[in-house]
Amino acid sequence: MPLNRRMALLGSGGTLLAGSGAAAISFLRMGSSDGYAATVAASRAALGADPDLKELVRFATLAANGHNTQPWRFRLSQGRIDILPDFTRRTPVVDPDDHHLYASLGCAAENLALAGAASGRRGTPRFDDSGDGSIAFEFGPGPSQPSTLSHAIPRRQSTRMDYDGRAVGAEDLRALATAAAVPGVDVVLLTDRPRLDRMRDLIVAGNDAQMADAAFLRELKDWIRFNPRDALARGDGLYGPCSGNPALPAWLGPFMFDLAFKAKAEREKIARQVQSSAGVAVFVAAVSDRDHWVRAGRACQRFALQATALGLKLAFLNQPTEVPRLRPELAALVGLPGRRPNIVMRFGYGPTMPMSPRRPIDAVLI
């Protein structure tokens, strides 16, 4: 997420804007951070004792997803919830084959299965590759079985900040690997400094390639929400303060993005982030097809929820999976040559940041 050197830049901009009444009014119209926090907290309320199907969908939508595009729709019927891809919310530059989109659907499917079990509706998500690639969650009645992972769903977030560098103990690493075990997906945890340094270099190389692509920068900027009012109005996207950036008026945010989002600053940020992390998890499906991309998403979501339960923070660093020429080197680094790496996620101990927004449930229902 962008806007490095943000405070210095905002300070100089604030000096220029101080004498402008119109600019002052614009800042006031950004919305309230307290109002934002209250609205987002309501969307992340705990699951009730006897939730209806809409409540299960709400928990499903709290899943991780690329650029917070929330590329899903849900169809409710008796004993079944279908998750369908919403191709109107694609990111075709960074994700031209919809790999991340289907992984995001897998994250939502795992949340749905965990919430279903917690409410006495057990079932297993099933991918249907005969059409556009929907996921069917068929469930039946049974005892309520809440879990450590289902309790963590409202608290999971992507924390794109520096961590504190502390190591994760062996027992917790085993718990993470066990939670992420999904058939057809390998999860490799890198915690040794030599391999983490090689991973850092791959992430930087991928980031450099993306930042040299004007279309990538336009697409990323389109999904940034620079202030509370815009974030709540749209209910999606990358809300700047979630990454430690200041809230900015809608007219100023894109200008500041162009001014601050530079390759050198991003290289330095990536180096700090990897150095301060306890480790990096790489998710690699056995087959590169939509079914296995969904499975990789399910494994990733389970890992993220277990990490949340252990008090860990997480963030995606997917650049080496998004630049095709870097995938073979990444696969070799994790000992799985010839396969396509799906997801890269760093983890460690770090701060709690504002949560990202979600769209109203009625907006995602068919």
C-alpha cells in the first residue's frame, strides 16, 4: 500500500492549503474516523446464537481478498448457499487470469464453512467447474461446533505495517501448518534468514516490474479509498489509514499517491517488512486450475485465522506470484519446482490497525 514519506508530504501540502477555506471544508467532508470505526465494527460483530443465512454470508464476506474488491455474489436456497464469481470486480492488470479472484472465493468459502459449523449447519464447500466456477455450500442440521478459527473470523485483518521482529515458537508454527492443511495444497513456512532474504529480493523484483507498468498503477489507484467517507460509501477497496496513511480528500489523494508512490521508497518498505516479520508462508497448489486456486484460498484463510487466534498479524506480498517470470524461481525457493506458487503471506507480531470496510449484505446477494 502506498503513500510513503506521507507525513512530510502532507505537511508541505498542509502549509499550502492552510489559507484556503475551500480546502478546509474539503478536509471536513472526508467523514469521521470514529464513524468509520463504528460502522466497520458493526459489520464485524460476533455471530449470534441462531444466525440466519444472511448472517452466514456476512461472515463469509469478512474473508481476505485481493485489493478488497470482494469479487463474490451469494445465492441462498434451502440447505444451500452458492458463491459465484463477480467478474465486474476483476483486477485484469494484476490478475489477468482471475487466479486471485478464485483464491478470494476460496477464502470466503472457508469462512462460510466455519460459520456454518459454528451455527449447527455443517457442510463442505464444493467447487463446480462446469460453468463460471461457482462454489456450492450444502449443509445439514447438526450440533453447533464453534472453533478457534470461527471465533477469529471478525478479528482477521491484513496488517501492512512493520512488525516487531519476534520469532514464532515451534509449537505455534506447527499449529499454523496444521490449520492450513487442505488437500491439493502445500504450505511452506520460511523462517530462516537466508531464504527470507531471497524471498525479499523476489518481492522487490516483482514490485519493480509492477511499478514500471502504468496500467498497474492506474488499477491500484482505482481501488484506494483515501478517506472514511469514500471508504464507507463504496464499502470496498484499500482504505489508506488501514496501512498507516493519513486520510485525504478525494481530490488530493490521487495526487499524493502519484507523488509518494515511488520504486525506491517501496523497495525500502519491503525490506523493512520482510526483515521485521517472523516468517513468510507460501501456498502452492498441486495443479494450476480454478478448483485448486480455490483450495489455495481456503488454505490461506485457515492459516490467517489460526494466526489471528495466536495473536499474529499478516499481510500479502504476492508480487512474485503476479509476475510470471518470477514464479519458477519462487517455486524453486520453496522446494516445489515446476508448480505455480499461488499466495505469499508474511506473518509476525505487530500493531492492530483500522479494519477494512465491507459492502452491505444485500449488495452481494442474488
